[in-house]
Amino acid sequence: VVDSFAARFAAVRARMGPLVLGLDPARSLLETWGLGDSPAGLDHFVDEALAAAVGTVGIVKPQSAFYERHGWRGMRSLERLTSDARAAGLLVVLDAKRGDIGSTNDAYADVYLAEGAPLAADAVTVHPYLGLQAMTALVERARDGGRCVLVVTRSSNPEARTLQAAIGASGRSVEQELLEEIGRLNCELAPGRIGPVGAVVAPVLGEPALDLAPASALFLAPGVGAQGATPADVGATFAACPDRVMPSASRSLLGLGPDRLRLREGIAALAAVFRDVLAGS
Amino acid sequence: VVDSFAARFAAVRARMGPLVLGLDPARSLLETWGLGDSPAGLDHFVDEALAAAVGTVGIVKPQSAFYERHGWRGMRSLERLTSDARAAGLLVVLDAKRGDIGSTNDAYADVYLAEGAPLAADAVTVHPYLGLQAMTALVERARDGGRCVLVVTRSSNPEARTLQAAIGASGRSVEQELLEEIGRLNCELAPGRIGPVGAVVAPVLGEPALDLAPASALFLAPGVGAQGATPADVGATFAACPDRVMPSASRSLLGLGPDRLRLREGIAALAAVFRDVLAGS
């Protein structure tokens, strides 16, 4: 029997804390680090990213777009990053925000959640615009393999509020309805436990609080640091379930590089902050 | 001055008709065609797809997921397909349904819409869950390069209805609000003309008709054939703007292969049907 992703996250959290290191090698970062905005520079970034992550955090989150920018060579670097990180005991959340009709989602399940697949990760982000019910293959594959599908529910950017706050048939917002749908899926897939379908919920202040309880889920909290959210914002947003949150920071940490020591110290310091803020039960 | 995508589509439509050939090499198709579900099989599919498309249609639409399944080697095949198809005079719509926060969308603009980029296409599909206003780089790049960003607005699958029919702040549905937002963007980007932001609108019968006029846009109509929509459904859905529609069929056509003659004849026959159904002005 395979451990669930929730159990694997709990073990990593106990050892390393909940912080997720976002690995977003934007053009400006590759240039600032002196690596060059090229497939070779990106491949070098992968070495540096692994050196920074191993021993400082338990989870890394590469954003697919920054690897796709470099064509198939960039995807080859992303595959190497993913498999080397997992081999080193890190959990890998691939931030891909995929989502399509059912037959295409079946293919995405093969990409990200099939044992032995080139990009097999521990978790993958998806977007819900074509409906969660079209994601059967993804969520079943996640359950069977101890992996996680993270549904973007409330994103960190203000441009998304209009759509995410629209009102569904139940009279609740799109994002609140998604949390309830995630809860129903998790109840079916993992009765009485934290299920394989998680939610991406940004710690956005000044918006109506979401009722997180119905989801029986893990939460990825993006946007810490450069996007403006503080550890205290994360603590406040998830006060009801601090042990189920994966807070993610990328630019604010990578910006400390390329000096390896300074980068590792900065990551470790934020990891310590989140161990305290999300100490929970 | 670069021709707009709308002008380039109009030229292709006059020559070849509006049909879009979806190039979706699912596992089952690769096996049925005797190519094998492997990177080598996929690369062979690319040769067959080009042989089928050139001279029968004006537009092809590879679905990224089916290439991503084969890792970086699959992406290399997709790059070859894209560049060879464009070199042969076909328009390429990359069906990727990407969409993220602004800084990540900037990277996707580099992937799909930058001249000389590995996957540079004529159009790319995006999803709007994180907001169209976060897509500035994509839409400006599209305008400047004579390319098109196609926003998934009403998808062809029933699982999507709940979210897409939710009611926004204006009292209209998410999908109708999107059409209006697309219209505002197009007005800014290309006043008085068909703009660079298009919409994916499935010819779904039995749902409230959308008011397509505000968008000043081209429309991609997916789901013809295997997903159940008929040419007559497409004609009815877009009766007000038949000359702005790109109807897309994939499985129902590719299923005629691997015999090249039978496949080309089937594609040409459906192309002729759509030339009639969408004759328009």
C-alpha cells in the first residue's frame, strides 16, 4: 500500500517544515545569476536549485512556464530537476496549471502522475475552468499513487477576482463551490482522511474568507514574498488548519542568490519562520 | 507592417476554407495507426500528420498534452511539427490552454508568441481562470506579431457548465462577461477591426446562446465530430458571423487513418462541408 500524499507531506513537514521553495527561473533571474538566458543557463540553474534546496526545505515547486521557454531542452532540464529532487527525498509540486476536457486530462495524468513518466511529480497544479468532474483520471491516479492534484481555487493576483468571485448555482462563489466539490471528491476517494485533491488558496487579505473545512484537503498557499503576502497573512488565512498548508515563496528567496551560502541561509530562515507560524497541532 | 491574424485567417479561409485539423495523437491513435505509443511513434505521427494536412486544410491544431506525454522528445516532435507546418503555409493553433499570473504569462508569451521561439505558433489557446487582465504580454505580443490568443470561453464538455455559467458582478454569466472583456481588449488593441484576442466557443446546443457581437473577435469552435457537434450546429451557433469561425475536428478525422488517401479524402470532404456551411459574406 502506497502512503497518501497527505501522509508523505506530514512526514516532510515534521522533518523540514512546510515551506515550498518555488523554482521559477525567469529570464531576469538567469541573467542576474550570471547563467545566461539560454538552455545551457537553465540547465546550470537546475544544479544550483538542487544545491540550494536539499537540506533546507522539504518541497520544491518548479513553474513549468520558465522551463518551457527554452523548448525541448528546457523540458529536459525540468525532467532532470524533477527526478533528481525526488531522488534526494524532496517532494516535487509541478506548477503547470493544466486543465482540459476529459480525454486530454487523461493525457495530462500520464504526463505528471504516472509512475515512470518523464515528468512524474508528487503533485501537480491544475485549473478548474473546464470542470473538476473532467479530471477523473488525474484524481484517481493521484489517489492510487500517493500523489496530489492541486486545484487553483483562489489565486494570488487581483486580475482573477472577477471570475473567482462569480456566483454559482448554489448562491456561493465559484471558489467556495470548488472547495465543496473538492470535499465531495475527497470524501469519495479517501473517506475520513485528507484526500488526494488539494486546493491552491492564496492568502489574499481584504477578500471574503473562504470556508476551508469542507475540502478535507491540503492547501498550497502561493504568493509569499515578492507577491506581497507575509507569513502572518498565511497564518491568519489558515488559522483553522495550520498543519495542512504548504506556503510557497520563489522570487524573494531566489533573489538572494547566486551566492550559495546566502541563498541557503535565507531559505532556512524562512523555513524556520513557517515552522513557527504554522506549528499547529 | 505585419498582417493581423484576422487577415491571415481570411486569406487561408479564401484558399482552403475554415476547417481546423486537430492533431491529437492519443495513445489509442498511435496504436491503431501501428506507430507505437513511444517518442519514436509520435515522431512518425508528425510526418503522417503533415502529409495529411498540407493541401487539404489551411489550419492545424496540435493539442500539447499528447506531445507532452512523451517528455522532452515529444516536445521536440511538437516543435518540428509546428515549424514544418508553418513553413508549408499552414496556420498553427497550439492548443495549450495555458494561463497564470502576469509574470508567468510573460514567460508563456515567450514560449508561444515570440518570433524565433522554439514553439512559435500563429495562435495559442489560454484559459481565463486567473483573469484576462493578467495576459497583457500575451495579447500585445499577439497584436504586434500578427498572432492570436484564443481564450477558452465556452468549452465543449458538460462538466464545465457550472463554472462557465456562474453569474458575475454585471449579472451576466462568466462566459458572456469574458466575451465583453475580449471585446474591450480588442477595441484597445485594434480599434474598428477584428482584434488579436479570439474566443473558444463550443457549439453547445441546449445552453443559452451567447451574444458574440461584443467580442470583435475570431472564434475557434471545438468539438466537431467525436465530441458530438455537427457542421449544422456550428452553422447555427455562429449564424451571425460565419466568416469569423474556425471549426475544429480531430478524432473523427484522424480515425480515418492510417491510410493516407482515405485520411486526406475525409479531411477534404469535411473541409468542403464547412466551406459551404460557413460561406457567409
